[in-house]
Amino acid sequence: MTEKTLNNNQVVVAGEIASEFVFSHEIFGEGFYMVDLIVSRLSDAYDTIPLMVSDRLFDVNESHIGERIMAKGQFRSYNKHEETRNRLILSVFVREIETIDEDDAEEENRPNQIYLDGYICKAPVYRMTPLGREIADVLLAVNRAYGKSDYIPCICWGRNARFAGKLQVGEHVAIWGRIQSREYQKRIDNDQVISKVAYEVSVSKMECLE
């Protein structure tokens, strides 16, 4: 069960550490820390991906800003209660991490890959952009050990969006893609707007498993 659960959520990312390690929580004496990783896209753009790293895997007490690393793990979610609502917090839970040199981080090594095997848990939302591009938003529930699940927002384009828009809640699907970060503006009150970052999986391939 555990091995199968590990295989249904696989992430590999490589990039540059962009922040200090910040303590998150401790479980049975093992400390977990958050750090931001900058991962380049094929274009000039980049994604900032949050990693959760154990102090048993990496030296979290030193500054590693600017160092290049490769991390493997799972894309996980948890609900954080904020005032009147819950907010979905997403990060890569790191199982393996290593420093790499510039030559190892070339694009052909595909430094931002994710594979998910899960279930549609909310009716997909299909829409067209003002420029006529087709988009579908999908929320995927991916099972974890001990009866837990991660809820991963995914975004599909083009024919993947058309396919996803017809899917029903409960359908079992596999998704391949990459993790992306997206900045958006949120209005707090009439004259205050703050910038926030959302994380999602940009889908390159999708298929039904049953």
C-alpha cells in the first residue's frame, strides 16, 4: 500500500535556492523547514516552488541561497485555517535532495516534472480566455498513506482542457506536467490590494485510468 501510494505522486525539480530555510514544524524530533526554489521555464520566465525539507536530509542551519539543487518527492497539500476560511497550502515534500553543478541542470534533464494518479474531486471548470484559448481547472485528490489525501489544483489547455471539461467527479485519471507558480492580486478592502502566489500543476498529458 505504502509503495503504491508513493508511486502515485512523484515530483522532480531542479533549480536555485532563493531563500533561507524557515522552521515549519517538528515530528518525533525531526524538524521540517520551508525554502523557496527558483526553477527556470523554457521561456525567460521562472517558477518559485516551495519545498519542505527535513533537517535530517540537508543542512538547514546554513544559508544556501544561490546554490543549485535537485529535489525528488511529492506535491502535498494541507488546509491552513485563516480567520473565517481554510486556505490550501501546497509544497513539495522532499524525500531526496542533492546539490548539482551548472552542467547537471541543463533543460534536457527536465528539472520540473510531476506525475499524479488520483481522482477528480470537484466538477472541472472549462472556459475560454478572451484570446480564445481553452482552459480547464481540475482539482485532483491524490491518496496518501494512513487514509490521507492531497488536493492538487491542475490547469489544462487546448485539447487537454476539452477532455478535462467532460470528466465527472470521481473519475480516476493520471496527469503528467510541471508545477507552476502564479502571482495574483487580492483585494483586502476598498483601497488595499495585496499580491499572493498560487501553485498549480500545468498539465501536458492526461488520461483516464479506468
